[in-house]
Amino acid sequence: MNNINKEEILKSSKWIRFIFMVGYAFAINFALTICIGLAFVQFLFVLLTSKVNSSIANINNYIIEFFDDSLAFLLFQTEEKPFPFKNSTEVEEAVIEEAVIEEESEEVSDNK
């Protein structure tokens, strides 16, 4: 019992992390509900058109990234907070790269 360090328990940074952990736990629960709804809508698109809706697929990529980052934070794999506190330059570069790829694929399909 003497091994407990009261200074460590009272550190505000640990309690702030706990508050973020609770918030992200609720956010993951909410995002899971959205995922189930998107999965159902995506199934309807596949059922009716035999194609995956690309807009929903793009949203799914962001949700998967959010889950990955949030779970890594909750399970102490990283100290980096997920969206919206995540370094935005990585996200901006990914969005720009994705837009360029989509634009190139549209140009190729227009030329055919």
C-alpha cells in the first residue's frame, strides 16, 4: 500500500486523458451506430445496382481511421489524440491525394 504515489494520482494530465478517454469511448459507440446504418444503406446500393456507392465507401474509410486512432488512444498504444486533435496535415495530404486519384480516373473514363 505504500507503493502508491499520491503525486502521480493527482497529476492533472492523467485526469485530462481520462476525460478524453471517456469522450472517445462515447464517440466510438456513436460511430458504431453510424457504421451499422451505413452498412445497411451500402447493402441496399449493392442489392439494387450491383455496385458499391463510392461516397459511402469514402466515409467508411474515415470512420475506420477514426476507430483505429481512437482505439489506439484508449488502449494506450499512443498518446496522440484522434480526430479532431490529430495532426491535420496528414489528413489534408490524404484528401488531396485521393482527389487527384479520383480526378485522374475520371479523365481516363472520359477519354474512353
